[in-house]
Amino acid sequence: MGFDEHTRQMFLIGCFPGITPDQILDNMEFEIRTDRAVEIPVPTETELTLLREKCDPHGLIL
């Protein structure tokens, strides 16, 4: 998610491969702009390891 610096409105920056902006909107309680959304790369193994071992070592979220 991001915020437009001029309008201050939230918008969708991107989606992982295989996930559409509409799928994201279906899981939200409010509408946001999705016209700027691009496909973003999935996390690398190194990034996943960092997230799992340093950011969430007890597995509460990941």
C-alpha cells in the first residue's frame, strides 16, 4: 500500500504473482485505487529466512 502525496489517498502499489488487485480488494473493508498496481517479485530465500528467524522467530505471523 502507498499514499498519493498530492491527494493523500491510499492506493495499492503492487501484488505478488498470481494475486490480482480484485482479490486484494475482496479481502478489505474499504476501497482503494488499484490502477497503479504492478506485479512485485516474491521474497527471496534470504529474505524469507530473515523474516522467519529475525522478525518472527516464534512463528506468530509467518
